[in-house]
Amino acid sequence: MPIDESLPFLPVRIAVLTISDTRSLTDDRSGATLVERLEGAGHVLAAREIVKDDVGTIVEQLAAWIDDPEIDCVITTGGTGVTGRDVTPEALAEVCEKDIPGFGELFRWLSFQSIGTSTVQSRATAGVARGTYIFALPGSTGAVKDGWDGILAAQLDSRHRPCNFVELMPRLRER
């Protein structure tokens, strides 16, 4: 998709949330991959945390960032599978006012190119909560690359045409 170089690039302030019972900042490769990509694209890392696979804990962190005027967007990694501990989509359901179903659909289509039918095990999802975008990606570095490179890099670039998520940000709180 085309980037209109005549338009200004508007950096997005992005928080990265890794959801894992086992990772720390020193071994969080998927979170590090997201940070590398978003900063490489010219965006601002507004915050970064790791929380356990627990709906209440995830909701608490998301709510704090949703209410922070210095954060435009949250990208999570992990907890989108189908096991008992995978609860990221359930946490998003508690905070989001609007779903963005096309995000998960497109993610699985892109992921299919890499991992075939195993992509059906992903519950990647997205939504809007009180004016903040939230995108939930699986916890593998491959999934993070698919999600960022294939969707978010373009949609979070204010110059992307014919449209992008950034140009909608001022209108997300409309009633």
C-alpha cells in the first residue's frame, strides 16, 4: 500500500504489554521485537510492562494505559492461544468498547502464509477503548513480525493511503 511522502509522519505513542507467566524483560524476545520495530518506524515507546496471564491483572494494566493521555495505542503480545491460561482476548473484551474484527482476520490470513493451518489456534484481536487502540498479537516473534510488518506498520503510519488508524485518532471519542 502506498505511503504519501508529501504528508507529515506523525509518531504514535505506543505501550507494549507482554503477557506471560514465564518471561522477564531480559528474555522477552517478542516484546523486544515490537519495541525495535516501532522505534525503527519513528514511533515513541510510551511504556513497556510484563504481566501474568490473569484477566484482572491484564485489565488493570490496560485500564491504566487507556486512561493515560500520553498513550495512543497499546500492543500486547502473548495469551491469545486456546489453552486455559490464554486470556488476553477475554481481558480485551472487558475494556474495549468497539472491536476491530478485520485485524484478527487479516492477521490470521497473513500468518497462514508462514505457519499454515496452525494459524487457527490464534485469537489475535483488536479494539478501541476510550479513544485508545489495543492490538493483541500472539507471543511468538514470528507472530509479532507478521502483525507489525503486515498490518500495524502501515496502519499506524499517518501517511498510508487510502486511510490509516492515525487519521481516525482525533475522532475515536466521538459520540
